[in-house]
Amino acid sequence: AQSVTQPDIHITVSEGASLELRCNYSYGATPYLFWYVQSPGQGLQLLLKYFSGDTLVQGIKGFEAEFKRSQSSFNLRKPSVHWSDAAEYFCAVYGGSQGNLIFGKGTKLSVKP
Amino acid sequence: GAGVSQSPSNKVTEKGKDVELRCDPISGHTALYWYRQRLGQGLEFLIYFQGNSAPDKSGLPSDRFSAERTGESVSTLTIQRTQQEDSAVYLCASSLVVGGGEQYFGPGTRLTVT
């Protein structure tokens, strides 16, 4: 069955430092992959998506992610974190039986001043 | 253009009462999804509507849950005889196409069952 694993429940980084959030997926075919961000009390906002082609995808707010088939990973990166990036981040793969997304349990990002 | 909207934003109800949650998708989006997010958990898929097709209800957690959609517009998720374990944020999403298209989420309804 398809699944998504986000190994880190909570990460704290200093403002201005680089960030990498890990995501591993299990999917039989070429996956459609997504990263969403959820700020407190808000819905989910799409950061970026991978469907095919270039394995390095650019998203909004300065985020990027790299699809690595050999590692079944789709890690999210940002070169310099801002305090406003503090939120919860969810990785997802398309592949549910009804066209739904399958989500990881999320990684909460805290940013130190 | 307007995004996905949900109402109410917060709902507190007593155990055993029925609740109805509403979702207005983005105009023109044929697919609509309901998810549940329990505290500290990822999103759990509940049900999906595509056009006028009858939905597959197998993802609903119990027979106390039901959902309807009028054409390609508003959807309601109804929970009968609410239990404390139903407390969660219920998120609705819509997408233009089925088959991997990106889903746009509403702000959610936070349901608290006391």
C-alpha cells in the first residue's frame, strides 16, 4: 500500500540557517508528490509539486524539493529560513484508491531568533 | 477568485448530538475531498465526490458519518450521535481534475465533542 513517512516530528532551526525536511514514500509507479504547509489555525497551502521531468522542483516562498527515485525520497529544502516559516509541513503522494492524497504525519518547524 | 470555504470554523457539541459541516469548493472544480486531522496526526481521507457519480463510502470511519454533494457545488459532512473520538479538524479540498491534480484546501472546521 502507498504510504508516506516523515521521520522528523519536530525540527528547530535558527533564523537564517538552511533547512531540510525529509520525506520518504512508498509507491509502485512514478509518484505524484506534494509538499503542503499548515500555519496554526489555517488550512493547507501547496508549496510545490512533482509530477514528472526535472527532479528538482521550485515552489513558493523560496522552497525547493528534490525527487530521488533511488532513495524513494522527496526532501524539502530552503537555503535560509525566516521566522514566518514556522509551521507544520506535510508531504503527500497521490495514490489513494479514490484519487485522494496520502499524507505523512507532518513535521513541525520551529524557528529560533 | 475565492478559495475553498468551510463553515462553521469551530463547532463545540455535546456527545450524542448530530453535527453538519459544510464545504464550498472552488467554482468549476469537479472533485471534492473530505479529510480528517486528529491532533498531532496527518490527514486521514474520508470521502471523495467526482461530478454526479455516487461516492465510495468505504473510507468513512463509521456508519455515523455520511456526506452529500449537490452537483458540483456544496458538500455537507454529517456526523450523527457524535463521540469524543470524533473531535478533530475536518478539512475539505477541491481539485480541477481527477488523477493527481493538486488539491486546494479550505481552512477546516474544528469539531470538539464534549
